[in-house]
Amino acid sequence: MTSSPEAPPVTRRPALFWASALCVAALVLAPLWMVLGNPAVLRGHPLLPALLVTAVVVGLLWGVLLWRRRASLKRSALRAAGAWAGRVVVLALVAMLVWLNPFAYQPGAAAAGSSSKASVVEEPTAIVMTPKGGQASRGLVFYPGARVEARAYADILRPAVDAGILVVILKTPLNLSLLDGNQARGAMATHPEISSWAVGGHSLGGVSASSFALGNPDVDGLLLYASYPLDSMRDRAGLKVLSISGSEDGLSTPEKINASRELLPADATFVEVQGGNHAFFGSYGPQPGDGEATVGRDVAQEQIGAATVSFLTRLEGS
């Protein structure tokens, strides 16, 4: 009587193996989810897509290595602790990448009813909006808010373009303007025909614009959307400032805007949009932590656009 062959022993895989598998899945699936689910990822600054591609490649290579060494391996306590720490770091980095998933442009009533003849050109690191005819002597370089797609500001700034202002909306690295606060300089250098420049920004973008205006005397105007500077600009000679805010803003609250008066030049102009909130300064939908608006987005943005046009058209070169 022949005995049946014995089944091969089952290899027990340690918890570290499954932690590694989780890291591999996160590195591959999270970037794919961002790219496939959010068109703003590929439309923005190329740094974020490059990081996502890198994460996927690392995840796939790690997966192949993990499969080849899938048998249980013994480790010293010190090596095991280091391995666990490394995997925690990887998961934290993936979580950071997911957090960087930008607020995408959501066309509103302003886009649907626009009859603008402006030329709009998308570049890898900027959106350039040129007035009809291509002739402009005034320009605005605009820094988007944190994690907000640059396209989200095209509608609200289009009236300025129609009024003859060249507008450059920056695509900032990882949608965080503080990573390259001097980015406006490149945009200005590309357009030597502009004799009077203003810089502006929304929220965190306004912080970057303020810092740039403070250190660059060839900037004539500063446009703040629901924002304020970190440092005093009282002694910045020749700078005109317009601060536009919303009465229902839950992030750049009216109290914070009022406190910024002491940091801005004494002749700075303040405009408060009654009923407007933080997210109304762009077209990207609601934002966590924001206040509840009491007016329509189109109503608020019409006021913001009108105040912007009035300010920019009055600027003169220094």
C-alpha cells in the first residue's frame, strides 16, 4: 500500500510581510486613485505628477522584491524595529501625497455666461490670460490658495483681462505657493512689455504675494483675496494694496483681516463682500472649515471682480 505524498509545509509570513504588502498597495493605488479621479492633478505643476509616478514605480519594484522574498525571514530585534519604522514613514508619506490632492476647478455661472475674447494659454507652470488684441501695459501675477488648482481662478480674474490687464495665474509646486515664493519673478521676466506689475493671491497665495511684494520694489500693487501678510509692510514705499474679504469667511476670518490693517500700508483699501466666504474667491466648490455663505457665489464673485478691475486699472508704474 502506497502512502499519499505529504503536503508541503505552510510558510507562516510574519506581520512585517503584511505591513510591507500594505505599503506596496498604498504606493501604487493611492497615486492611481489621484490621477484617475482628479483631472486637476495632471493639469497642475509637473512636480506632483512626477512624485506620484515615482511612488508607483517604487511600489511596483518593492512588490516584485517582496514576492521573491515572500518566505518567512528571521530578523534581529533591531533590524525588525528599523523595518517597522520605515514602513510607518512610507505610509505617512503616502498620506501626505493624498492630502495634496488638489481642489479641482468647478465651472460656475460666470464661466457659462462668459463672452470674453481673451487668449488663454496653459503652460506647465502657469496660465497666461492675454487681453483681446494682445496689447497690455499692466499685469497681475496671481498665487493660488493652498491645494487649489490654478484654473479655479480664471473665471474670477477674467474681468480684469477683459479690462486690458495681462493675468498670469501660477501653477505652484504641489499647489503650495510657499515652496517657491519667488515664482512671480519668472512670470514678470517673460513679459518685458508690462510697465506696471501687481502681484496677488488667495489665502496662502496672498501670503506669498505679500512677501514677494515686500522684497521687490518694482511691484506697484498687491491684491489680497481673503489673505494677509505675515510681516509688516508699513514701510514698503510706493505699494498700493487692496484687501478683499468675505464677511462669512471661516478661515481668513473678519477678525484676522481687521488685525492685518496694522501690517499693511496706511492707505491700503479694504473691501468686505457681505455674505461671502473663503471658497467664493475661486471656483472649486466648498472648503472644509469655511463659513456658510449667505449670498450666491455668482453675486459675490461679481463684486470681487469689479473691485479687482477698479484697483488694477488705476495702478501706474513707479
